[in-house]
Amino acid sequence: MHVERIRGKKSERLKGKKIVLGVTGSIAAVETVKLARELIRRGAEVFAVMSKSARKIIHPYALEFATGNKVITEITGEVEHVKFLGKDGIADLFLIAPSTANTIGKIANGIDDTPVTTFATTALGAKKPVLIAPAMHEAMIDNDLVIRNIEKLKGMGVEIIEPKLEEGKAKFPEIEKICLHVERALYPKEFAGKKVLVTAGPTFEHLDPIRFISNKSSGLMGKEIALELWRRGAEVVFISSKNLGISLPNFKQIEVRSVLDMLKAVLNEIKDCSLFVSAAAASDFLVEMEKKKIKTTKEITITLREAPKVIKEVRKIYSRDIIGFKAETGVSDEELERIARERLEADALSMVVANDVLERGMGTEDTKVVVVTEKRSEWFEGMKSEVARKIVERYLQDCV
């Protein structure tokens, strides 16, 4: 089947999970083919259920093609709502995306006169996770009654995925954002109630207003670790020169530029955190910035001063767990492990993640790292998203 060619191609975070995708009569229904395919690329099996209004915007055949499953457009003798979302139902989660104000109001008040609302009533009664992504005109989502209905649903345990507010509309959220919400809803919550701080990416030390010294770091590993912790229930503070590009609940993003900016932000946020993941490739050097563009000459001398080490400064006020990162170039595996263990002991770290960036890792989507704790050393290799998952799992096993 064509769907199997893409299942799990991006990740296996939703492997084995069955998701019912409810589609209602918002024009954003045209985005659901992409959404269904992205959920499948993360390993999920998707089943679509559509309201009559939704079928005026997108044909069921489109979602049948996207999911590889027959689309439910009415409740039949198979009692599909119970089969999928009853107490013994085969589905793990009900996602309504997009949801109109009409559907939100019906669900909030126990009305189930469409296949989508009938599925919602059943899922809520069976205590299955229900996620709703509203999409409508801004004036509608600002209506007091709609606001009350949304708050009522939140009180019932329904998770609302905040829309994009732009151009006078509450637009369909980014597909990446919806998928992250789905993943979090289905993940174990080992970090529930804990606040964690993660730094990521390079810093930029300015020579003048338009030139700077930096490095090849993409910030991807730090970002993936921050998201992995968020999926597992953590409240995340993410400090980086590169933000996610999307907003998430309980995920505070602080954008910084220089190593001193990063250090200041970390010291401001660290005190009530349970864990600090220092994954940023912060500059080792400071440079005096010229106020105007440096004139072009044949030769120029730049004076670099040693920058403060973020972990060492943090250790002066913070005694809880820290995961450190160490980048080296052109060393053997044995030497890299030795360097990582020295760093573990010198800075009283819970874990050190080290890699030889001459091979790969800095600026690439995949990596090879050695993870060192007091208990063991272990090598992980692959896409950074998967390596990030293994790092968090190793932390949970060895350090908690």
C-alpha cells in the first residue's frame, strides 16, 4: 500500500498509535491531507471522520488516499464511534483539526448530531485524549460564548491547540505544532511538574554592527532535546540564538545573541529548574565590538578574550543536575570518552554528551555521540531527533 512507503519515515514517535482525525466545515479542511500524511510519517495509523459540512470543502476520497483507510462519513451499524473511541476502542486519541466554532459549541454542550461530535462525546466519556485545533475568523474566536465553550472544554480535559492569529483570522496551526501536541498527549510524563532549562545553538560575537564571529552549530540537537523533555511533560525554558518558529504551551523561548546574553538569561532562569541541559555551542571568546563598520584594509588585528564558561558560572548558584556537551575534532573514540569523563568529574555533571564534530554533528541533521554517566559510557548514532530521545532515556535510567 502506498501509505506504508511513508510510515515512520520521519520518526517512530507515533509507531503503533491509532489516531482518529475529525474534520469539520472550516476552509482549513484543505490542510488535512498534509496533516494526515505527516502523522503517518511519524509512525501513526490515521482514520478520518468527516462532518457533512467538511465534505463540501474536501472530498472523502482525498482523505482516503491520504490515510489509506475508508473515511467515516456517517455512523452505521458498525457503531464506528464505539469501535474507535469507546472504552475498549482501538484508537489512542481523537484529534479534531480543523474545528469550527459550531463544533466546539456542540461538544461543549453535549450535542452530537454529526459524526465528528458523536465521536467526541464517546471519546470524552471513555476518557480518551481529545485535541482540538480551532480555525475560524478572529471575530468568532473572540466571541464571549465561543471563549466560554473553549474554557469549558479545557475544564473537561480537552487540549486546545492554539491557532495562528493573523490577517483577521484564527488560522489552522502549523502542522508541525499539531503533531508535537499529538506526540505529547501520547507520551509518558516522567518530567511532569518539573521545570528544565535547555540552551542550544551558536552565539554571535560582533566585531562591528554587520560582522561577527560564530560557529557552524545549527542548534538542532539542543532543540530536539528540549522538545523531547516537553513531550514528557516538562515545563521548558529554551534559550537560543534560534527559536523554534512556533509557540508551544509550557515552552518559554528566550532569544539571545552573544555568550554574555546567554549567560545572563541562564542565570536569570536557572534557580527553580530541576535540570539544566547545556547544549549550546557558546563562544569561548569575547571581542570588543566597534560601533561602526570596520573599514576594509589589507590586514586587521582582532583581540579575543576568554569568555566565561556558562556551566562554571551556573555551578556557583546551582547544585542540581546538569547535562554538559563537549565537542572535539580529530580524536579517537577512546580519547573522546576520556575527555568526556574528565569533564563529568571536573564540573560535577550528571551526564556528558561528546562528539567529534570533524566527522559530523555540527550543522548536520545526524550525529554520532558518546554519552557518559557515572554508571557507563554508550555510543549513539543516527538522526538528532532519535539521538535526543536516547539521551533523555539514558538520563532517566542512569541519573534520576
